[in-house]
Amino acid sequence: MTTPRDSWTQRHPELGTGPVSFEDSISPEFYRLECDAIFKRAWLNVGRVEELPKDGSYFTKEIPPAKASVIVTRGTDGRTRAFHNVCRHRGNKLVWDGTPRDEARGIARQLVCKYHGWRYGLDGGCRYVHQEDQFFDLDKTRLGLVPVHCDTWAGFVFVNLAPTPPQSLREYLGSMVGALESYPFHEMTECYAFRAENRSNWKIFMDAFQEYYHVPPLHTQQLGPGRLQNPEAEFEAAHYQTDGPHRMVTSSSPAKHEIPSKYLYPSEVLFRSGNLGPWDAPDVARDVPGVNPGRADHWAIDNFQIFPNLEILIYERGWYLAYRYWPTSHDTHVFEGYLSFVPARTARERAAREYAAVLFKEYALQDAGTLDGTQMGLEARACAEFPLSDQEILVRHFHKSVGDWVDAYRRERDTRTPDGGAL
């Protein structure tokens, strides 16, 4: 038996060190349970406040695992609210563009149902009923849009679909994630958005960003001098941390001036940009509370993974990435990626940001290219369990957290009486 030096995993005995089953990523039954246990109960990020630039702004967000659609609004009082995207008349989906399955955004004084013309204020109140005198004992004050719990943190808009969330948003985020609240996310308003539909369980793609053990074989251009194009090179993260169901990992990288141009793409030198972002980025990331909590040397990226499906990657070069993963079935999901920069001041700065977005797609495609193979291999059920290295501690922690939420839901469900009360 061997034990890794200075093991991260063994600092968390509750995680164990044995092989792990990934049945939770291939079981339709488990998928149905996690939809109820997690996505109908956890705080979910659906956008940012910049998407609500003025009073009257709104956007919609589809939440497939909960079979829900929400409208997020900024009322005339400046307050951010969320509602189920359902008309109170006949249950029609209220706000959509193109087709009812398409998300929408805009500015309006009121929200109007396309089916029968009922109207609602940005505060959710029912404002108008077509041919109101044709109804029986109608009370518009009781027919407002159904509210959804909504709160913001550091400009990120979260909703919770539970009737009564067991924790406030800040309690839920905890101290590790909460420490980032003063990070200048609000300054980074130049955004590049990407969306992809993938044929794998949502957790399989999340697993790809929880460890850097895969970097030498898959991302050889990322390793730096002396290790480039060497799939046997070693690359280890500098710091791992967990807090409740949330996780983070810090990676280091050679400084840009330490990498000779012969090891870079010619286009990287031309645009002064790369997979870590523009070389001439503003210095807004250092010494912000919560960033680089392990005080790693040559800090490059912090990847904060907020349970269940949000990742925020903070880069030393003064920008950030946000990922969201929305399950659509036990073996499909939608991936969303958002790159956010301090707005460019010159054409060169704009080109550097756009080039970073292009490289992001390249590296994301490298990771996404393994998804079908992983899903297919797991579904073969040739193996019941799989060993994880010490560097895959966050994979272990993530799947245990998912299992813990599902187990708690099962226990609660099994103790309910037929009328919905507790035994």
C-alpha cells in the first residue's frame, strides 16, 4: 500500500480514500431524486445584476431539472425580484421570445401574457384582466405572479425554488465563498457568453474542472517550458479547500515573461493574450480578501465551485470565468460559460480579450471532447468503482455532497405522513 506525500484527501477522513462509484451519473432513478433533492432546494445562480441595467429590466431563466422557468425583474423601486414564469389565468408560460422554450430579456412597464392578454407589473401584481366582468368573484390582488425566493451576492442573482429555504443565501454560501464578496466583479462588464448542449451527465463535466491531474495528457500547451508536449509531465494544484458542499482549487503557472516565445502560439505573442487571459490586464485581483486563500506562489487561477452547479474562476490577470451546468436528463446537460473583463479601452485590448475567448473555446472543447466517452464507458457498467488520486479530492467531495443531499431528501420523504406532515 502506498500513500501520497502530504495527502490532501487524508485531511478529510469523512471522504475516505477508497474507490468511488459513479452510478449517480448514469442512473435515471438517481437523476430524478437529485432534481427534487437539490435543484428544487438549493440556491441557484441564474444571472447577474448587469443583466438588469435599469428599472423595468427583466430576463427569464430556464431551470430544466426543476421543470421551472423564472422571471427575474428590476422593479420601479430598483428591487430585484423573481417569479415563476406562469400566467395565473390558464397556466400559460408568460414571457418568452421566438418559442415558449426560448429565454427572453428586455425592458417593459408590465409583462403581458400572449394567450389571453393578462398583464402583470414588475412587482408581480396582476394589473389587468381582459373582460374582467366575465369572471366570477375575481380578486386581482390574489392573482399576482407566484414569487420565487431571490437574493443577490456580489452582483450574482440567485433563486431558490423551495417553499421555505432552510438557509439564507449568505448562510448557504458560507465563509469560503462569502469571503469573495468584495472582489470587483462589478467592474468586469465586458462579457463573452457561450452555450453548449452536451451528451453527458452534468456532474461528469463538472468533474473535469475539479482537478488538474488531466492537464499533462489533455492540455499540453498549458504546462510551460520544459514540460510542453510531454503527457508524462507532472502538474499539481497548489491548494484545495472545502466548506460545506462548496469546494475550491488553486493552480499556479509560470509567469508570462518566463515562457519563451518559441513555446507559445505565434498568435499569443501577436495578441499579447492566452488561455490565462490578456497579458496587459488591470491589476485588480491581488490582495482581495478570499482570493488565493492558500497563499500559493505563482498564483494563476482560483476555481470556486458553488454547489450545486456554479463555478467562478478568478484569474491573476484581473478577469473571471463563470460556468453553469443545467441537467436536462440523466445523460444530457446544458453548459454555459461566461468570460468577464474590465472593458477594453483600445482596439488592441479588445483584440486581446476576444483572443482569450477563442482560446477558452479551444480548451473547453478539449475537455468536452471526453464527455461522450466517459458517459458511454460508465454506462457499460464494466466497472462498479474507480480509484481516485489525491489530486481528485474535489471529485470525491462533490459526489459525496450530491449523495448527502439525496440521502437527506430520501429520509425526509420516507418520514412524511400521507397528508404531508412528519411522522
